[in-house]
Amino acid sequence: MPSDAPLPADRLFDLLGADYEKAFGHLPEQHAALEWLGERLRAGARVLDVGSGTGVPTARVLADKGFRVEGIDVSGVMVELARRQVPEAVFHRADVREFQVEPGSVDAVCAFFPLLQMTRADIDVSLHRMAEWLRPGGYLVLGTVPGDVEQVDIVFMGHAARVSSYAAADYPDRVRLAGLEILELREREFVPDHRDGVPENHLFVYCRRPE
């Protein structure tokens, strides 16, 4: 049974650990986004994985393609799992709202579902920060669960959590306000491989920082 109080992201994902990878690691649209990105990056490109989780699939796929991968996650358990599973990459326990990156120094950023457990104001701040990290012409590939919600309590994989997001129709404007151009939008339904799994609507946004 979930606790009454919603868990912050670090505690929630400490508890979920490898169960999250089992439930979401085979997400087809995430793998498609990684293939799309890999086809556009130069050899040895620097890629930052925001919300890197267990390192699978994002860091694993990108490291196998020969890219220099760095991941950040708020969960210490996830970071340790990622370090074991993808030793070629570098992982930090850090929050996207505080992590320091030299502006214009990253070829690509992947952000698959790390922005949900924060306020809308912090979502906007995070989008701006990630956009600033990109070199001109660099890519951001973003995955989220769209919804017109602000600090709403839900149950996620058996645990209470508090989430915010934007509706699918509004998300592109938030990305453009961060200074990015949108190359493609994909909206798909996915059912996690979990006993409590229910269908989720996912939005994937492929973006580029203008030259």
C-alpha cells in the first residue's frame, strides 16, 4: 500500500530501483528517439542524460554507439545501479535544477521523464537550463507524460507521488520559450510492465538549439 504522504523523487526512485527499469526499460518510443539521435551526432559526441535512472536504456545505448555519456539522477540507488551497468559512462547524484554545466558545451541532452516531480515553474527553469547547455545545433530529446496538472497527488508503481506537467498542446510552447526549435512531436500510449501498470500517454519532443 502506498504511504499517505507523497514521496519526493529521490526517495521514490531509491525505492523503485531496478523495478523501474523492468517496467519502462523496453519503451519503444524511447528506443526510437535514441536511434534518431544517434544518427545525427558526430563521433565521440558529448551527451548528457538527465534523469539517467539505472543507465538502461539511454546511457547503455548511447555508450554502445561510442558517445561520451554523462548522467545525472537525484536517486543515489539509481546512480549506483547505473555505474555498475554502464561503467563506460560517468554518473552523478545531482538535480537538473542545480547541476553545473558549461553553457554550449554539450552536443545533446536526453531527458526521459525527469521533470514530472517538480512544479511547473521548475519544469520551465529546467528546460531553459538544458537548452543553455547545448552547443548551437545541439539536440534535446525529451519524454514526458503530458497533462494539465500542477502538483497533483497520484499513485505511481505502488507509491504516492506529487506531479506536475503541461498538456500536450501546451508543451511545445514551453520548449520554444526555452529557446529551442521543435523538429518532431510524437504522442504514444504505453503500458508499463508492472502489476499496477496502467496505460500512460507519452509525449516525445525532438528539439534543436538554433545555430
